[in-house]
Amino acid sequence: MTHQGQISIATAGHGDMHDLTEKVAAIVVASKVKTGTVHVFNIGSTAAVGTIEFEPGLKKDLPAILDKLIPPSSKYGHEQAWHDGNGHSHLQATLLGPSLTVPISKGKLMLGTWQQIILLECDISQRQRTVVITVNGD
């Protein structure tokens, strides 16, 4: 069986992180899948999906470390071509990735106690994001 849903999220711009866990879990419950996987995919090239402990310290730490690894710069080829200020946003989102797959057991997400599904906005401006949730299983 396959079931699909979407989550719409308004972000506040670079570094804004959202906990998607409850919304993804609700789509899993609606699917009635007991054993399988759920795939979480962000549409767009300047936001990322992953897991983290969704707490205030890490909400600041993850964007900060990404800015150290891939800082804003006019030297990126994207900046030289488009001059839109978000070359680093594309690179940060690519490093983390646009998707995540989580196992489902007994109709529930198999996540650790301190593990939440998140969307991280890497773009410099606020955005309206669409995250597609695809549930597969029995």
C-alpha cells in the first residue's frame, strides 16, 4: 500500500528550523501502514530535511556550523552567475540533503527518544515550503 500527503511550512529565512515529527506521524497513522517506510522529501534546492534533537541549543548550533563550513560569499559560481546572495544556501542544503527515510513498525515512526524529523531553511529569505510524505508498506 502507498499513501501520500503534503506538509506546507512558512519559514522565516536562513537558519529557521521546523519540527515535522508530529505531522509526519499523523500522515503515517492516516495511511494505516503498520510495517514499512516513510519518505520525507522537501521540494526545492535551498532547504534540507533530516533528524536532530529539536532543542534550542541545536537549533542554533546546526545553522552556525553550516555557516562556518559553507559561509556566505560572492566567490561561489552561483553568486557570480546570479548575484542573488544564496549560493551558500544551495550548497548547505545539498550537504544535508532534501530527503529522509524512516522505518515504520506497529504503525509508528521508529525514531529515538531524542530524534525528531526537521526541515532546515538554508535560503536567505522566508519561503513557503512543501514537504511530500510518501508512506509505503503493509
